[in-house]
Amino acid sequence: MFLNATSAIEIKMPLTDALLLSVIGIGIVFAVLIVLMFIIMLMGKIMEKSPALAAKMPKLPKFSDIFKKKKADEPITEAPEEPKAKGTCGELVLINTDERDAAMIMAIVADTTGTPLNELRFKSIKRIDE
């Protein structure tokens, strides 16, 4: 039931007409989405065919290549793991400082000394207010 803005006349619409209007509306939305899909696909094809534009774009794997399974006879090659330094144990006492600031201080010390962070041992970190 709709009200006309110019007069107070009620317009009654049968259920079938309302359903037909909603189906037409949904159809228009899907048609526009399909047109946009084709425009985007066309832009991708133009980018692939143009060498000047393709040189500027990063090389990405194709969608179908991402989900291809490796063959069983192909050897699985993984990057060799670098030997890790043994970690230290102990506790760190934070005095008037929060964990974020303490982590930043530990990272700066490790970078300045050139020593891996897991080889350093911090007993306490105290904030000094000036």
C-alpha cells in the first residue's frame, strides 16, 4: 500500500505485482554486477597484453596456479633453517616502566651491540624520571 504525495489516495498493489517488482529490482542489481565484472576482466586483459603497462605492474601468480596441488614425485624443497642461539632463562623485573618501553630498550641494546636478543640477559629495567 502506497500513499501518493500529492493526494491522500491509497494505492493498493497486489502481491504478485510486488513480487514482480522485487524480482526486477534484484535482476537489475545482478545485471550491473555482471557488467562490472566484465569491465574488470577487460581491464585485466588489457594490462596483460600491453608490455608498457605490464612492466609497471608487479608479477603475481595466476589464481589457478595458487590452488594447484604439487605432484607426488616432485621433491619438497624448503628453505634451510638457520641455527638458532640457545635462549636464556630468568626473570625480568620492570620498575616504573611498561612492557612496550622495555621491549624497545631491549631491541635498541641488541641492535647497538650487534648481539642477538636471545643471547642477552636483562635482570631489570628501571625508568628514571628527570
